[in-house]
Amino acid sequence: SSSSSSYSLSRGDVFAYLRQAILPFGQHHGNSVLTQHHRVFTIRPYFESDRTDLFHICNTAFLGKDKKICVDSPAAFGERFVGPYLTLPSSITYVLEDNQGVCGYLVGASNSFSFYKELVGSYIPSLQRKYIGHKYMNGKLLQFIKDLDMEYVFPHQDLLLEYPCHFQVVLLPRAQRQGNALRLVQLLQDSLEAEGCHGIHMEVLEDNRKGMHFCSKLDFTVLATELPGRKLFAKKLAAPHQLHSNFPPTLSTSSSTPTISTTTTATLVKTQQ
């Protein structure tokens, strides 16, 4: 069962599925693109049958950092960094595929404040309960699960109100450097503008030069924030403010920047063009 302020994973799945079902089709959506490497890439909505492929791609992004977790519990990273976008109501997911199969994805949320509240209030606790007592609970995985309770500073509420949507893009090597990331983000922007969303942001680690270069290509502007180890890039969209007039109330906090208990936002996955 779920309370009025918290969705269970099963209820969230229904909302996320319905949102995927009504994602708009446009000139970038569902069309195939033949690149200079003679690959045909197609962008389409997420289907439940894609879950394993998206988790695999997420693991590929993390494999060099935490190989032990990826090998012993291959779903752990996927469930943490991709799973919320396949479950929580305000999420958006697009899939990139070629003739070999799924090779990338874009995940995001149109209302980041609401998304983060659901993430730490419902999704993360459910994930922790699932993995406590995991038969492959090695030291790395145990620390990863414990770290989900760490204090993490999210962007200030004022920034989330001005730039309510956030996103991340992850591509396999064979899909990189062919304009696919740009096409995915352009589709997201078109979808958000059609909905009336007026701003979008993306977090990039300070040492992620590729991510920063990618944001500059999108005409994103770096904002002055106090996010440890990260930079926040943002962009105004053409549509006026419509969807977020009933913005959720401010979280209780003693500082000017609200904190929510979790290890990281999903936007910290390394972005690759």
C-alpha cells in the first residue's frame, strides 16, 4: 500500500508507463537516421522489454569504476540510476537502437523537485530493502547500498523552479560521436516545450570535459551554484510556464540549499555524446 505522499513501485510503474505511452511523435521521433558509419539509428519511446538493455548500458558506463558490483549484482547500478526513470510518475525515457539492438538512452524528469521527493521518499527505501541480505552482498555492494543514505545536496529549489526538467544521456561506444546525443536532447526539448515546460538543466562532474563540451553544443549556460564537485548547466525553453504552477512546498532545511538523504542524483552518470 502507499500513502498520499508516496507511491509504491507498482503504482509508480503504472504512471510511468502511461507517460511513455503518450510521448509525442515528431520529426525526430521514430525516424531512422543513416550516419556516416553506415549505421541506422532509431529513437523511440521506452518499452518494458528494454529494461535489461538499459541496465546493461548503465553498467557499461560504471564498469571501470566499480567492476565488482557490476559483476556480482548486475542490476544494482541500473536499478539505482535508470530504474527511477522507468518507475516514477514525472519521468521521461527515450531509447536509441540500431540494427544490433538498443545502444543508448535518454532519461529525465519534467518536474525535478517532485521526482527527487519520490526518489528519496519511496524508491530508494524500496531499493535498500530489496538488497539487504542479497546473496552476493560483497563489501562493494554493501557500501553502495549504505551510501544511498548519505546526505546529498540537490540544486536549490529556486533553480528547480526556473529549470524544472533534468536529464542524462548514456550511449554505447558504437553510438557515440554520430550526433545521437544531440538528436535525443532535441527530441526531449521539443516534447517539453509542447508540454509547456520552460527550463531544463543538467549536472556535470567537474572533471567531465566531454559532458561540459556537450552542454556548450546545446547552448546551455553554466550557473553559479554550490554543488560539491559538480557544475549545473541550464537552458530556457521557448514555452511559457504552464505545468509547474503548483510547485511542491519547500523542504524543511536550515540552510539556503535544501538537502535530501540519498547518495547522488541520477544525472551524475557520465554523459557521452
